[in-house]
Amino acid sequence: FAPSICCDTTATMTSPRCYQASYPASVLLVRALVLLQFVVVAVLAKQSKDEEPPPPDSTAFLLQNPLTDLLLMPTAGVRYMCMFCYCFYHGCKVFAALPKDAAPSYKVVSFVMASTGGGILVPIFLNGIPVVLANDALALSIIVSYAIHHYFPVIRDVVAQSKILTVCFIVLFEVFRAGVAVNLIGLANKNIGPSVFGYPLFGPIIAGGVAGCGGAFFPLNKGLDPIKAGLATPMVSAITGAAAFHIFLSTSLSDGVIDATDKARFCLASYFIICGLAKAFGYVDMAIKKVKKE
């Protein structure tokens, strides 16, 4: 575009009032937009240099799979389903061990103690409220499960004879057991202060171990009979799983791990499921016999 010179004809020749070269408004607007674009690019380039990209999450697959919606019990529906299967599967063990002519009151109390043994002992140790008293949903699950076992024992027989149903109940049972252990480990961390280390070490591990197998010692007149022949599979898995979970989250092992608590809980539930299935289908007993022979 050629500049246009405009002079005021009313001015004298000695002091002419002439306007400087002017451009159309569209040209000025385009130039302003170009300058603004350069400014924006410069600002973004500076920010990209200052902010380093986060490192890739190599363990993201633990939470980016369909099993996460089950093993972490993220919704109330999944949690109640696992709670009911936990109580019902405990009932299968209790009713199989009790004599058929036992009084209903004896069956009820034995059922409650077997289902909530760890949830009774650990809160008492930590000066808290037993789980069965604090959670009405758990009490309702126990009542419904007892009614099914008492009035419809054929359902218990069907579950025992069907491997598919057995696997389903064991998976949901172990998922809920892992959730109980995680919650009581967290409760122990809050109520127990550090002594030698920068965090409480043995208290939360013991709490998690008892939470996962405390029902085996109820009623308390059993004493140490449940471990006279050695630790049962649920006891071993509860203690080792609680130790690994607590030490991982309390030390530098979890530094830099995104969503470390959820991933550790996912691994704990998976470990419980593997141990439960191995025990139910005899693989643990086979391994023990093989070790004794050698």
C-alpha cells in the first residue's frame, strides 16, 4: 500500500501542517494480531522450558483395568456385595464346623465372632469401637447370611459343590478382607505414635494381621489352639500382606509412586485372592506335603 500525504491547505507555506503517512485500519489490525501471536508463542515457550514434563507412570496399569472397580470397592454397591459374600462365606465355615443340634443362639454368636473377630479385637486394642457395633450394614449382612444358612441350608451345599460359585465367593470374601485390613492399619497409624523410627512399625502390622484372621481365635476359650499345628493360610497372608502394605507406604519405597495407597491396596487384595484360591483348591496342602517329604 502506498502512503498518502495530506497537507492542510489553510496553513501557511512557512509552517505547513502535514499529516504523517497513514495506513488503512485493516493493515494495522493484522500487524497487531501478528505481534500478539509472537508474544503468546514466546510466553508458551518460556513456560514449556520452566515446567519439565512429568515422568511416565510405569505402574498405571494397576489402576487402569476393569479389576480396579472390584478390588478397591470404590462404590457402595460393590462394598455391600463384598460384605454380604464375606459374611455368607464365613457362615459356610461356621455351620460346617458346628453340630447340627446346636442351639440357634450359639450359632448366632459363633457366626458373629467368626465374621468380626479382627474387627472386634483391633478396635479394642486401639481404644475404639468394634466394627460390628459401628457399622449397621455389617450387622444386617450377618443377619441375612444367618437366615439363609439356617432356613435354606441347601444354598450352602450348592456353593460347596460348585467350583464357579466357590471362586466367586472367595474372590469377594478376600476383597472385603483386604479392605478391613487396610482400614484397621490406617486406624493403627492414626492412634499409635512413632517411637524408635519415624513411623509406628510393628503396631500397624499386628493390627492388620489380627484384622485379617482374628475370627479364628473366637470364642476366646480356644486360646492358642488355632496355631498349635502352625499358622493357617489366612494368618500367613494377613501378616505378610499387612507388613508389605505398611512398610511400602511408610518408607521411601513409595516415593514418587502416583496413587500409592490405591496401588498397594490393589496388590494386597490380589495377594489375598491368590492365597484364598490356592488354599481352597488344595494347592497349599500339596505344597506343604511336598516340603515335608523333602
